[in-house]
Amino acid sequence: MRIEVDGNVRAGHGQCAIAAPGSFQVDDEGHLVFAANPEDIFRADAEDAADACPEQAITIPTSGLGSPAATAGQVPAPMLVSPVAGWHSAG
């Protein structure tokens, strides 16, 4: 499974971290940290997070690894991508 977060759309409400804490968290500095490639067992929670996002900035592609930019680990500004044990920071 692949999770994509559009940094040009997200506003930082943090509803995703409430809906799916196994895939999304807000760090001590208020930045969104998410698992870009979580196990499929987290799919239902990730889909709940996508539904909870007021800006609809979260997508879970149904096949493949998503867009070439996301596959390459690049997320549009203003998001910062920092792989940490499979998690990405988006702040």
C-alpha cells in the first residue's frame, strides 16, 4: 500500500493522526509524519484518515506505487520529506 500526501493542499489540521495513528502522527514541532508504505493491515485506517482530511490531501492509490514523484520519495512543497525508519516528515 502507498500513502500520498499533497503538500500543496494540506493545511495541518491533524485529523489524519486522530483517525489513523498507526500511519500518521504529528511530531513535537507540529509537523505531519506519515508512513508512505505501511503494511496493508493499515489500509482501512489510512482510508479513514483520507476521508477525515478536510482538504482531501491524502490519497491511497488502489494499484501500483502511485505517482512517479511520490514513488521517488519527493513530495511537493511545502512538505519536507525525511525518511526515518520508513516514515516521512511533512511539515
